[in-house]
Amino acid sequence: MKIRLMTATAPVVLGAMLMSGCTTVSAATDAPKAAAGDAATTYAGPFAKPSTLPFHAPDFASIGDSDYHPAIEAGIAAKRAEIAAIADNPAAPDFDNTIVALEKAGSLLTRVRNVFDQLVSANTNDTLDAVDTAMSPKLAALDDDMYLNEKLFARVKSVHDSAQGKALTGEDAMLLATTYADFVHEGALLAPAQKAQLKQMNLRLASLETEFSQKLTAGTAAADPVFDSAAQLDGMPEAAIAAAAKHAEDKGLKGKYAIALLNFTQHPALSQLKNRASRKTLFEASVNRTSSGGEYDTTGIVSELATLRAKKAALLGKPDFASWQMYDRMVTSPAKAMSFMQSFVPALSAAQTREAKELQDFAKAHGDDIALQPWDWGYYAEQVRRAKYDLDDAQIKPYFEVWRVLEDGVFHAATKTYGITFKRRTDLPVYHPTMRTYEVYDKDGSELALFYFDPFARPNKQGGAWMGNFVEQSYLTGDKPVIFNTLNIVPPAEGQPALATWDNVTTMFHEFGHALHGMFASQKYPSLAGSNTARDFVEFPSQFNENFATVPEVLNHYAKHYRTGAAIPPELIGKIEAASRFNQGLGLGETLEAAMLDMDWHRLTPEQASQPPIAFEGKALAEMGLRTDLIPPRYRTPYFRHIWSNGYSAGYYAYIWTEMLAHDGWDWVEKHGGMTRANGDHIRASFLGQGHSKDYAVMYRDFTGHDPEVEPMLEARGLVSKGR
């Protein structure tokens, strides 16, 4: 299963997300092996062979919406035939004819899914959603029929237990170990009756995950708050008000103003709107989406998902879904993850209480006789930030034109650190006209990768930001990586420049950290290549790369006024740095709350999981010891796409865990000379180019020389004093 790599803001992939729908096994599931092979053989569509474009990049000019359904059907049939051939091979099982053969299986299905999954996440429509709905149960059945195939597992186990298997080293040993572990994890050791039960569970889970994702995308768009006049949006920049007018017009509400909801609870406009009633309207639209009844309500789906996941874990012999899910993680158990997160609570709770009083006092001191509410936090935090640091977004955004940030910032940092260079390609087709494509060259001038950048929000795009591969690097297949970054920056009004917030800037660096992880992949086997790592390791390269955004040499190179070209003033940089530790009560608090909520959901028994989701969430939040009354989690249960359809279930803690790795790793960089080519080579050699070829703890120690330490993160967050 391919999983999107996202910021703590958010999407998904076809096989892992899924909608309501029938739970019957598809015809393809029960088709005779010969028929499956024939179906694959007769397919002659655009995915039948690798693209003839450079790097085998998708030829979007020749792919239509109607091409995906037959291609996925053919891909499923082809993989079934390939799996059957491996299982039925009369030759004695060995590493090549079983483990490597499995690694090679499914090339057609991989080609189409790598494209389709991105389209259904970033540029969907009714046709693609219908394909997603129809195919998800069939893909779940395909996975089950592979992992629960007794003859196939007997061959895998034979190789695993053999002298040949025990003698393997390096990537070969890792591929064997992960293949065997995956089969066991997916139920290969279950009795036949249990396997049949598991298959039905997985079919239903796949459908529910897709239904959740589709309802959330549609429900978020439907919940956009609408305002009657520009006066109600006083405080928002003129360009943002113009964009709200255009958004309303696009929704058939000409003359009104609509604010597009984002993936997460807090909306940037909450820090700008002077009208308290408007803030409340926007906040309530965001926090109550998909949970107020009606066609987009997801709470029933959540309840069934949580219950089924708990039942699945019990069937597989685990106390809860989190324990089952964490089998391949750097953090090996829910208890360890919760202990790590709870260690932040005392200092963070104190910070939230202190900051809440500061905001309340500021409001009253400025004539606003209010009791601070969640929709007030962002607004007064921004007022205090301006007063303390003389800094606001209106000062900052003119220096962050999106394409300059990418080319003169994100790319510049990678060139200086790793020696790679970039050349824009305008000859390759894209799936949306606002995208750009770049060819990437290695430090020796050789071709390294192809990179697609899709920065702007649109109604048919899932919220958040993510990275993925159209083509995975592999020496086995001879492929080089084709990678995309997808963001949701508010698009400019017509004729206006595309300007980014500071959060957008750090997100661009974050997602490009994932991209570098994929570009520097240097593995034989695609399943071990690049960012195909554990959930609580994969966010390390991305969070680590955020640090380059504020390196003076990098910042001064890209932070230039879009009109004058003047570099950002040093005093403004100083303000940004001084303000970076401000408002941690919300900044870290909402993420920690979401991570703990995720783990609470996935430590439930089946009986506990069946309770009403909103009631359970309220109880879980009340027991965290944090100010959840004023700072709700980054995602509430009904719109927590990460955990219900994006593969982050029992894994959202990874953002905090890997932030610790990133700060500790950057501490090493600063102590060893900063952004140098020598350090870049060391970073690439120790972990950034290693994929999952080694144990994660070993890679981290190869990089820093020690196990992870939390103090640099606490210092960076301002929760302990520098120097401890």
C-alpha cells in the first residue's frame, strides 16, 4: 500500500482510503487464474507499458478519466496471475523465485495507481471518485488474497527459515525480513476460518476509508462559511477578500464572500478577522464540519471504522489496533508512544495557561471585555505577536513569492548542501495548468530525478500537503524517481502575485525534505527505496529540511520583495526568529492533542470503540491535562483524514517524534559547521539516501553518533532554556 507523505496538515491513496459500498468480493477476486491472465494480456491502454516520456513520467496528455478503471482492473488481473505463478512454481522456493519475484509482481497496477492516487487526491471529479469507490474493495481483496495465500506464504516462510535466507546480508536480508514480517502482520498465520473473516473485515474497512475521504472532501467544501459583505471580513488582506469574493462567485453566490475551509481546525483568517462574530462563524464552520448530520456527516463511518479496526486487531491476536499497527515502527508500542507524548504535557500545559492569561489580559487592556474563546485565540495571539515583536503577516508575505521561494530558496538550499541542480521543463504534460516540472541533476551532472510541484488549493483537492512518487527509484527495474509535492496555498486573485505565509514557506521546505528522501533513493528494491520507511521515521527528513528555511544564506536568497526585489530587511528576519517560539500553547498543543486523540482511538477494545465518536472525543480531550477548551486538536475526529483514510492511524505521534529527531539532527549540523557540502554528503550517506536498507536506529546513530535526544526540540520550542 502506498501512503501519502504529508505535513501535520494532511491526504490519501486509493487502496488505503475508502467509501461506503458493497462488501461483496468482486468478480475479479473469484476469477480463474487463466481468465485473470487473459484479462491482463488483452489490456492495451496508456498504462500497458511504461511511458515513453523522460523518466517514464506520466503522459497526462494521452490519459483520460475513462482510462483508469480498465487499467486498474487489468493491473489487478495481472498481479493475480503473477502471484499465482509464484505460488504454483514447481521449483523449490528460493530468494530469487519467491521473494524477488514478489517484489517484481504488479508493475502494471503500480504504474496506474501511482498516477490515479494522486489525481483522486489532488484533482478529482465524479468519474474518478466513482472509480475509487468501485476499485477499493477489489484492491483490498487482492492484498488479502496475496498475504493469506497458504501456498505462497509457505514458500516465503521456507526461504525465511532456510540456510540461504539466514545467510543473506544488506538489502537482500532486509527485503526478506520485511516481506516475511508483512505476511505475518497481515494474517498469514491465521486458521482458514479466521482468514475468511479477516477478508470480509478488510473489504468493509477499505470501503469505509474511501467513503470517509470522499465525504470529507465534499463536506469541507460544502461547509465553507459565506458572508454578505466585505465589511464582515475586515482585517483580511485585500487580495484575500478578493479571493473570497471569487470563491463565492464560483459557488454561484455572486456578490457574497466565501472563505474556503482548510484541512485543519484553525484557519489563518482567524488571526486576521476583526469582527468577532465572523471569527466565530468561521471557527464553528471549521470545527463542526462533517459532524452535524446530513449527507456529509462522517461520525457513523468513524464509529464503524474504529470498531472494525479493534475487532481486526483482536482477530490477529493483538490487544488493540495500535499494537497491531506499530509492528514495524521505530517506537514499538502504544505505551511508549503515549509516554513520549505525555512527557510534554506538564511544560505545555503551563505554557497554555500562561499564554491564555496573556491573551485575555491583552484583550481587556485594549477595551475588549470578553471571555477568551477558541475563535479568539488566533486573533489575540496575532495582536500580542505584533505588539511584542512588531510583526504581522502583511509585512512578511510580500517577501515570499511562491515560485521564488521554491527556486531561490528550497532549490538553492539543496544545491548548496547536496550539490544537486534544477532545470525547469515546460515540454512535459501536467494534470493542472498551475503546476511546474523540473529535471534534477546530481552533483556529478548526471540525471537524478524529475520533480512536479502543485502548490495551489482548489475545491476538488484534498487539504494539506503531501509528497509521492509517480515512479519509484529501483536498480532492479532501472527506474529513476519521478516525484511530486502537493500543497494547498491560497491561490492569488487574477492579476495578483502568488504570495505565501511563513507557514506555507516552512511547508514547502518540509515537503521537499520528503522529495529529497525520494530523489536520493539508491536502492535495488523499490519497496525499500527512498521514503518507503516507517511512519515514525519518514517524517524525519521532511522536518529536518525545514531548518534550511531560516539559514541566513538561504533566507536572504529567496526572501525578496515581489515588487522591488529588495531583500528582506535584517530586522524583519530578527522579528521572525524572535517570534518563532511564541504561541507554543497552540502551535505544539493542537498537534500533541491530535496525536494523543489518535492513540486513544486506536487503543480501544471493540466494545469501547462502538461508543458515539463525539462523546468519546470529549472524554479523551478532557483527560489530556491540556487546555482543549481553548485549543481544540488540529483535527477533530470527524475530519481527521490522517487517521481514518491516510495510513497514519496510531501514527500521528510520528510528527512529534520525528520533530525531536529533526531538532536533534540539526543540532549536530550546527555543531559541525552548518550548511556545508561535507555535511550534505554525510547526511545523504547516513540516512537521506538509505531508504529502508538499514535499521532506523542504526541510520540515526550513523548520522549523529548517538541515540535521539529531546532537549534540542524543547529548546527550539521555547519550553526549556537554551543550554539547559
